[in-house]
Amino acid sequence: MNMIDDIKLIFPVPACETALPGFRFDLQLFAAEDEGRTEEPTEKKLRDAREKGQVAKTQELPQAVVVIFGFLVIFFLGSWIYGSLAAITRYYMTSFHSFTLTEKSVMQEFFRISFESAKILGPLFIAVMVAAFLGDAVQVGFQVSTHPLKLDLSKIKFDPATMFRKVFFSKQIMMNLFKSVFKVAVIGIIAYLIIVNDYENILKTPDISIPLALKTVTLMALKIILWSAAVMLVLAIPDYFFQKREFIESLKMTKEELKEELKETVGDPHIRARLREMQRDIVMKNMIREVPKADVVVTNPTHFSVALRYDRNTMPAPTVIAKGEDNMALRIRQIARENDIPIMENRPLAQEMYRRLDVGDIVPEDLFYAVSLVYAELYKKKRLRQAI
């Protein structure tokens, strides 16, 4: 048994490897870099990533727009740029013999040529900056973040296996390689077709003036650049969707991360359950304190109890001050008996008020008649008691 067989015994070959004779390749190198990240990123995760400057975008769009804007400026201002450069060249070529090289004259000429250079290149730089800004703003909007400038040493880990996989077997690297090869091939084809089409004009350049020759070459170069930029714009569309998919993949979360985020944003489920229980306890205690103030307790007779109170000076109609079901209903009836509050059985009315009304609600108009019968019976018993 040789060394390779020994290695196979220690590290068995996975079933996902290719079965080519004499060659085995681990397809796990192409597996997801973050195993277990199966959950889609939440809105908070996407928002935090955006605040850190992490967004899905393609570099092809700003590159194409920069090239187009830059060459359009050169095309429309080419004559002025050419004239300005010729004037500067003529000035220094004809006046150089009269220069006196002193510290003051050198500084004057330095500022002079700096100003002239800025005047010539300024429009081009402004156009390129605006194009770069628009190329990114169209994709991700306006977002300023200094987070990418911060150095986080905790993320720097020396892991040769991970580095090797990211460098040689990353989908991002493969996509960038494909784009580079595709762009070189397309630009080469475009350049070849344009040069072949203008080949006769190129052959005539030795026989024409320098400005006309420069114009011929410039127009040919402009066509190559603009057509190449147009191809880059077309390439930017699928690349954007690829970058967006990869961006979402990179932000996917594990189930544990999702639970932790939910705890941070919504709160721990156990704590929320405890808070709801405490709120119920507070509501029940408040209801229990209000039961002795009731005029009457309507029951069905065992499952539901609704306590009503009416004050003609402060209330437009009888109001529910307490209600309960099962054990709470028994508790309300017990407190009513302890405080000599009348208890009247009216099954449909008790069920309807319990179902439709909350504590503090006024009895609706469609229940006025039924409630008025209860209060009429209550007043009748009260007068009878007073007469006795």
C-alpha cells in the first residue's frame, strides 16, 4: 500500500468528487463559504449593511458612464483643448530664450502652468466625477458611510484553506475573470471592425495635414471607446443581478442569528410573555377594585360575568367596569356578594356584552333595551326592599 492509499484511508474521498480515472477533485471547494446560513436577511440586517456601506452594485455601470462622459467632453471640447495646449507649447517654445531662471520666475511659471492645466483638465475631471457619482447613485441612492475606512483587525484571520478557496474557487473571482475576458474579446472585435471600416482613411493620414490626421484618429478612437462603453452598459445589467444575488447570499443568517436579532428588535419571547401576564394581572386587579362600585352584575350564570355601572351625571349610558370568564367570573360574583351588589342572570345579554365590549366601553344602542330591563328589575327590587 503506497502513501496515496494511506491518505485515502485517513481522509475518505467524498461522494461529491469526480470519478475521472486518475484524477479526483473535491467539489466542496465550490460550496457555500458560510455553512448553515439558510435564512434570508431581515430588513434590519439589510439596513445595517447599508449604513456600513455594504450594498449590491456593479462596477461596470459607473465605469461605462465615466468613459462615455469623459470622451464626450473630449469630443465637444477637443478643439478648445487642442488650441489651449498649442498656445502653451507655442508660448514656451518661443519665449524660453528670454526666461531668467530665478526662484521668483520659476514659481510664477509653476503657478501659471498649473492654472492653465487646471483650466484644460477641469471640465474633464468634473465630468468624470459627476459620472462616477451618478453611476453609483442610480444603483444604491445616496448613502454616506465612513465604516469601510475603519480597520477591523478582528476580521483578519490567517486561514490558508479559506484564502485558497476564496482566491481560486470563489464565484466572485470566476465572474470577474469572465467579465475581464469578455470585455477584452468584445473590445478587440469592436476595434478590429472599426479599424477595418476606416482603413482607407487611415492610409490617407500621411498625405493630409496634422489637424485632419488627428481628427481622423480621434474620431476612430471615439467610436471604439463609445461602442465599448455601450457593451459595458449591456454587461452591467446581468452583472448587477449577479452582484445583488451574491450580496444577499453573503448576508444570509443562521437560525440562531435570526433568533438573536428577533430578541433584540422584538424582545425575548419569555420576557414578552411575562410582561403580558403582568399586564393581565394589573387589569384584573383594577377590575376587582371596580366591582364594589358596580350597580349590577349580569351573568349567564356560570361562565360569564359582566359588571355594569351608570352615573347619569358623568356617563351617557351604562358602562362595563369589569368582566370575566370562568374563574374570573366566579371571582367577580364572589366580590359582588361580599359587597351586596345585585347579581342578575341573563344568559344572552351576558354573552353578548362579554363578546362585544371591553372594560370601559359604553353599552351600545342595540343593547339599551335589554340593559334597561335589567336596571328596571334592579330599581323594582330596590323599591321593594325599601318598602319592607
